[in-house]
Amino acid sequence: MQTVFRILAYGRPVASRLAIALPAFLLFNLFNVFSLALLIPFLEILFAQAADPAPYPPTFSPELWKKYLFYQLYLFRSEVGPLQALLYFSIAIAIAIFLKNAFRYLASWHMSYFENTIVQNLRNRLFTHLTMLPLGFFIRNKKGRLLNLATQDVQIIQEATIGTIYNLINDPLTMLFYLGAMTILSWRLTLLSLVILPITGWMINRLARTLRRRAHQGQQRMDQVVGILDEYLTGVRTVKAFGGEARERERFLHANAQYTRFMTALRRRMELASPLTEVLSVLVVLGLLYYGTFSVLQGMLKASEFITFIAIFGQFLSPMKTFNQAVSRLQKAVVSFRRIEGLLRQPHSEEYTRVALPIQGIQRGIRLESVSFRYADREVLRDISMEIPVGSRVALVGPSGSGKTTLADIIAGFYPPTSGEIWIDDKPLREIDPQSYRRLLGIVPQDGMLFHATLLENITYGREEEGIQEERVWAALEMAQARQFVEELPQGLYTLVGERGLRFSGGQRQRLALARALYREPQLLILDEATSALDSESEARIHEALSRLPRTYTLLLIAHRLSTVRHADWIYVLENGRIVEEGTHEQLLNYNGLYARLYRLQVA
């Protein structure tokens, strides 16, 4: 139940809607019972001939009150006539039914807003939390699982929430009003009818425990299904190139079959609640019919009271049934919500939890002192000390897996170092506001990621608040050797890139990513294999353009191709997470070490 309250807490900003809905629920149920109770005057007018006199005022005895009201009804019928009395009561029933439905619509109108706001706020918090998690979290967790949490689990909560909260609030009120009316009519029959409640409650509790366990297992199977689909869509070129379609189909069909089996079993158990409740209800109704008929024949109960009691009890079964179904649906939502809570409990990136001072610019440079970094299971960088003076061209080279990209990510502030210190001028990076620091950076990743938006929006990404300057955009495209093919596009800068930019070649995507970084006019430009997908001519042109950048730009180059870094001011050579050599191109060749060996291999 605590989990349900935590779900409802997401509707706190619109709790006023609930405050309006609750009185509307009460009035709806009041007029609902009142309209059913008016069956008694109809039946009395049709069949009853006389009523015993009753004293006024009656005592607190329900029996005396009923006797008094029946006598007043007899007098009213005698005074105005049966047909006129029927007309009056018909009007009263019509008004009661109109008011009942008006208050029901009012309650539903506000409840629908409350229920949908819960799902909206949950989605908002989930995505906001994802944007605040550190980069390492996304490396450790499968994208398929995160996609399933953000889509499938939220969808389950939405389906279970919409209408279910309405049932959880309204159905107990409806049953309570019906029980009150039934008790007034006949407490003996009401006591007999209540036999169904403890049996149904025990049955639903047993089912709920099973449903929670099976729903959790089913969601784990869905994680696998979504993960396989995501892997296929991401690596479709590799799959087709290596003829892996049959293998991927087999993996997906197997995972999907497991998920289907679990969901079929879950659905069967969910559907148990309704028929079992109905069977028990029918048995109780048969008992009520027998005992009620006996009471009427013995003069213990009026026929009109008994018929109205059966009508109300028939209505009482409907909210009990829908309430049980709502509880069953809610079990799946509880499982999904607990999975989402597990994600929401992941600690934020340190940059969102600390108060730090903004930085306006880099005056002298960046310095690393004995920086080490490790993931949970392995050490990636060890005792790195290096300097990047303002206006310099510094390169990081080395074999694959030597830690070059991780070192660049640490310099960009994506990860805090495990030990050591990074200095920006004379301030530790950990004391600087990361958002203001990254505004000074321009980063070109290896994959050249583009967003599903126009070229103009992609290139000005992160600088929208400054206003779009098209001349500056074209200048960045010119510098990145991308202007020519952009001008040839029918819609130019307003061309829609498409999902992940796949309508462009790899080289074009990298040039556009470079233009996006240059548009920022960064103080530190980090190029992580930014020219790896370019042809030799385009690469040469980009390096020529970069060489013409004023010394207000500081460049950090990460490259496998050593031809791209030979003109760097200083080169750091990494191997197994350590700096093993450093110097200029000529110095490193003279050392005849790792750099010289790699260079000779590439030249050969």
C-alpha cells in the first residue's frame, strides 16, 4: 500500500482536483442510493393497500422510522391518488438520476486530470533524472533496459492508473453507501450478504502476491526483448554484413516466446479474480433469495423492501467486482513503479549535487597532477600528469584501449578522477561549476552524433539562447569543409537531418559535428578521432583550417593516425593507462620508442 501512496504522490501538484472529486463522489453515491431507494414508494403504491399507524416523532429505532415513513407514504397516496403520487415520485427519480450522473461526470472530469498528471510527472521526473546521471551509469547499463523502463514500465503504470484510481476511491464509497442502505432495509439480510467479503479479500490477497512476482519476471523478459531489438537497430549494418539475420531472429523469437508465456500466465491469474468473485456472489444471492422470501412470508419484511434490497445488492456486486479488477491491475503497476524507483535512486552526477563557482574563461591553461581513474572493476588511467597551455595544440596518441578518450572525458569534466587533481588556471576543476566550464569547450566525438532536427538546429545546439547567427553558422561549416555539400541540399540549413543523421555519410556527419563545435567558438576544442571517417583531401583541408585558428583556441587532438598530430606543439603517448612518452613529433621519433614504432607501421 505504501507503493500506491508513492505513486499517488506524483499527483500532489494537482491535489486540488482530488479535493473537488471526493465531494463529487460522495454526492454521486448519495443520489445513486436515493434513486434506488425510491423503488420502495413505487412498489408500495402499486401493491400495498394499507399501513399501520405510527407515532410521531419516532424514536431512534430504525424499525419505528420505517413504520413511520410507510404510514406517511400511505397517507400521501390516499390524499393525492395513486397516479398523481406515481408522477411525483417519477419526477423525484428523474432528478436524482440527473444529479447522480452530473456529480459522476464532475468527479470523473477532475479524476482524469489527476490520473494523467501522475503519469506526466512520473515521466518528467524519470527523464530529468536520466539527464542528471553520470556518464559512467550509461556505460554500465544496457540501453535496452533503460528504454524499457522509460517506455514499457511507464506505459504499464499509465494503463493501471487511468481509471484504476477512480475505482480505488469511488468503489469503496459506493459499497459503503450500498451497505448502509441494505442495513437500514434488513440487517439480517445484510449480515448474510457480507459472508462474501472476507472470502473475496483472502482470495485477492493471495492473487496479488502471485501477480507481483510474475509481473516482475515478465518485465525482466521484456528487458531482454527490447535489448535485442535495440542491438539489432543499432548494429543493422554489421548484422547484414556478417549474415547474422537468422541468429538475431532466433534470439528475438526465443526471448519474445518467454515473455509471452509469462504474460499469458499473468493474465490468466488476473482473470481469476472476476469469475471467482462472481461465483461466490451468485451463491450468496441464492441464499438471500431463500431467506428473504422466508422473511416476507413470515411478515418480518415487506415485499417492497425485499425487492429493493435485492436490487441494491445487485448493484453492490458491480463495484466489488471492478474494485477487485483494479487491485489486480495495480499489482503490475506496483512492480513497474518499483523498477523505476530503483533507477530514480541512482545517485546524481556530482555536478548536480554540489554548489560550485562559475568560470568566465581559461586564462593560462589546464594542468593534471597525478590523475588516476578506475571503473568499478578495472583501472583505466594511472598517475597522469600533463599540461595544456592556452593556445597550444596538444595531442593524445596510443594504441586502442590505452585510455585516450577516457582522459579527454575527465578533462571535459564528465568523470571525476579517482585520485589526483585537475587545475583550471589556479582553481581545482571540482570547485568549478561544470555547466559554465563546458560552455568553454567544443567537443567532436568519434561517432559524429546528430539529432533528429534541422541542420541549423544541430549546429547551433546548446547556443539557442544567444540567438541564431546564420553568418556564424556558414563560417563554421566553411571551416569544417562542410559548406559545399550543405549548399547543395534543396533546403540548405533547414534540411531535416533524420534520426541519428543516417541520411548523411559518416564523413559528412563528422564534418557537421565539427561545425557544431566550431560554432561555439570554444576556448578548448577537443577532437576525438574527428577526422577518422574523412577522406585524405577533406582531412588535409580540415587540418589546414585548424592550423589557421587563432591562438585563442586551444586544441586537444586524439588520433590513431599519427599524420594528424605531427604538427602538434606537444604529444603525449599513452599505453595501458599511463603516459609512456611525451615530446614533439621529431623528438618522439628520435626516442625510437612506442611512437616511432607506431609511426613506422603507419608509414609502411
